[in-house]
Amino acid sequence: MLKRSREKRTKELPALQNAIEGQVVTRLPPEPSGYPHIGHAYAGYINWFYARKYKGHLILRFEDTNPRNVQSEYYEAFKKGYRWMEIDWDEELNVSDDMPYFYDHAKQLLGRGDVYFCACPAEEISENRRKGRVCPHRQSNKENNQQIWDDIIDGKYEEGQIVCRLRIDMSHSNAVMRDPNIFRIIDYSHPIQGDRYRLWPTYDFANALEDYRNQISHVLRSNEFASRGELQAYIRDLFGYPQPVIQEWSRFSLEGSPVSKRKIRPLIESKKISGWDDIRLPTLSGLRRRGIIPEAIREMTREVGLSVAQPIVDWSLLLGINRKLVDAIANRYYCVTEPILVEISDGKQFSAEIPYHPDFSDRGARQITIKDHVHIDGQDAKQLSKGDIFRLKHAFNLQVEKKTAKSIKCVFAGDVLEQAELKIQWVTSDSIPVQLFVPDVLFIKDKFNPKSLQIIEGFGERTLMVLKSGTIVQLERKGFGYVERDGEKVKINLTE
RNA sequence: GCCCUGAUAGUGUAGCCAGGUCAAUCAUCAUGGGCUUUCGCCCCGUGGACCCGGGUUCGAAUCCCGGUCAGGGCACCA
């Protein structure tokens, strides 16, 4: 079939620098503190793509070193999300399992006097760092440090009382390098480690060492970490560890669709949206329920690429790609809204045969029997006036005899198919109620869009009853949608 | 306040490092037509951009300087 010629124009991601086949190791580094969203899918696909392209190794690594953030259900949520994206990994680990490793490295630094304990309040540390000002704690000697470390472990200090800082340079131009905090006390039970630890490494310390420990060859990440790279490299240098290749791109977002918990949680709490899988959300579960397929997200990722500009992608890019991909998948069904009764005065019984897909006759067809009336869409009815001839699609022609606000009386007008005539979808009296959920952008100029979801009551052909939740269909002339069964009720989330 | 990035059609993106072949690529979008028992898909055509100012050069989207705007960082978050 020469219709489907899409493959030839999809873009590829560029070659990776310093990549040797068989020696590329990349990582999926989620923090299990929420649900996976399109940003995770984006970064995940890039890491997966290069690991596979160079026949390398992909590690799923849960960055769970802040017990106050992480929850066990999210570990599973990420695995589910990556699997849905068809991103498979070769190895799975939790950074929190490597606490002895971090402690061992910290002890080495303690012994060398590269760190000190700082008891300044958090705001003061922050202010001093901004101003490049040194605090008195910087002068402490290393013998005391060893003792303080042990005292912290023994619980002689409270959370927030003291932190462990790396002695670098308080006047460094990159403020990240101004004696960063590498360990702090968090008295909170960890979903995997329980109460075993109270002194936890910060992101830069754990990440820098963990990348070495995992023998990561290429760190592929979004550039909100750009200025931390210098510190992470410094930490590895402290131990003489080699540096991975770092490739960064800008964090990307979909227009009007924030991914941050800060913005989404209030909407859920105030019931403006239904939950983390609301079809307006760019979470993976939201996108799935909206009828977006993983390949569309992958193609969009290739299209946007590893750009360092700040992409704010319009939904039309994702939706356009999705529509083209889903066209071949989705079987066609009839559904009408604002139904208008069409009475066929001289109606004889007619059995219509409607193919499931216009391009794939092998998918078969369903038979629907029309007796003396059908319902058509209110919008279509508006276009009809007395004397008009139109066709019930895949059935026969009718001529309008009389039209009222609620119904149209018609007379049979033959079954010869005419090219130019209006062809409209219809349902019979055994149709089922269908709820259509029509999403729109969640935020307009940073404000919640109260019209972001429209719920439309419709009537669909009975055949829809047999579809399972998760099926992607096309309601002809209404759009593609994702079917959800709610007991006997059929709900369809329209993709756009 | 300081530091680091970036700026190409409505949106995203290629080109920039190694200046000419760029009257600037591709996708999406818009629009006209074809195909079609859908307003979908597919096919053909059309439309639309190098942030601003200066400099270097025979020649600048590309190099240099200044500005503007945007994003990120300066967390006991990652």
C-alpha cells in the first residue's frame, strides 16, 4: 500500500561523541518521588536509544537518597512508565543501596581534611555562598571531624543542626563550587533502607560517585544540571576517577502543561482535575489515557532532538504525529451527539455492512440493521432542509420530507452511491450512551483554563460495547479516542 | 546581585565549531487542489524565519564586540 510512506521522513538522533560500540553505558535516573511524565519519557528514550544504538548497557537507577521525598509506590510507577514507552533496561539498582560506598568515600575525605562540618543555619549558608563569604566552621581541624561524623551517626546531633561540607573555594565564580554541602541529617524512614541511616549524601555527591561506580560512559541529561557538572567532576577528581562524556539538552515542555508537582497537586486537591492520570496532564498515564501512543512520543523526541534552546512544544506537534500513527491502528465507529430522530416513512428493513477500517478490509465489518428510524448528529441535521438528499453512510440515501426541531421525516431515495452527496454517520435505536471527554490545554498564560475539559453526551453504535478499555478508536468525523469502560458505560477520551 | 546557557517561519528543528554551494532543512501548522462512502489517512502545490546594533571580511545565519529578551544555577531537592 503506497499510502503509508511515513518511515522515510522520520528524523534520527545524531551520533554520540566518543561512543565506541559495546562500551556505551547510559542510565535512567528517576527519583521515585512522583509519577513519570513526558520529560522522563523524553530523557529515557534518549538514554535508551544510545545504549541500544551502540550495543551498550542501560541502567535503571533509582535516585532515592532523600528519604523524605521517596515513596515505594513510585519505584513501580517508573518501571511501568518506562515499560509502556518500550524502554527496556539491562540492570536495575537503587542508589540508597550504596550508602556504605558513600560513607567510605566520605571517611577518606574526612581523613584528608577535605571536608568540614558547618553549624550555620541554612539561610546563613545560603547567604554566605551568594556573597562568597567564609564562615568560622571552615577552620576546624580534621581530628574533630572524625569525631563529629561518628557523633552524628550516634544521634548526638539533630536534623538541621549540622552539615558536612566540601572545602573548595568560597569565592569560586560558579556558586555551586562554594563549599557545597555533601551530607546532611534526615531523620525519616526510607522505603527500602528503613531507619538504618540518618546521614544522607546530597545529590551531587551521590550522583558523581554513583556514575563512576556504575561505569557510566555517557551522562545524557537535561541542562538544569549544567552548573553542577563542574562539582560532580571535581568530586570524581578527588578520588582520581575518570570522567564520563556529558551531553545535555534543554528541559522541554508542552505548551500549557506543567509537569511540576507544585502546580499539579493543587489542581488535584481542589478537584479541578481528576488525578495524576487526568487526560489533560503530560504524565505518562495521562497521555496514555488521552490516546497518545509511545511511538508518537518517541518520534516527537527525535524531532525535538538534543537542542539546547528552550523548547515549548505545541501540542499540535505531538498530536499531529500521533494522529498519523494511530490512523492505521484505530478502527472506525459511529457516534452522534445532540441526536436528532430520522423517521423513514417507507422504511423497509435494511442491513448495513460497515467496514472497521477503510484501508484494511481484512479487519472485516459489522452488520447493523436499520428498521424505520435512526438518529443522526444534531450538527449534521442543521445542514439539512426539505428536499435535500443525503446518505446514511454505508447504507442508503434519504430525502428530507419534513423537518422539525426534534426530528426529520425522510423518504427512501435509493441506494446508489453518489460521489457528491452528504454522507453522514448514524446510529440505530439500540445505540448505547457514550460519554466523550474532550481535553484542551490546562493552563493559559499560567492560569488554569476552566474550559480545559468538555464532557459531551453522545450515542454510539452498540458495537462499542465489546471494546476493552485501552482500545484506540476513531469516531468518524469526531476524532481519535481512547476507550474506557466503566461497568456498562462507555467513556471515550478524545485525543484532541 | 552574581554565574552559566540560549535566541532561525505560529510552534519545534537542521545549518553555526571548520564564512561562499543558504533566494536557509525537515516536521508540525495554515491554505489551495487531488484521492476517499469520514471533516481522518494518503498524494501534489503554496505560505511563513536567521533577536537588535556595530565590527571583521570580496563575502556573515555562521566569526568578534555591545545590547535586549528568555531559561537554568547560586537548596540541609533531585
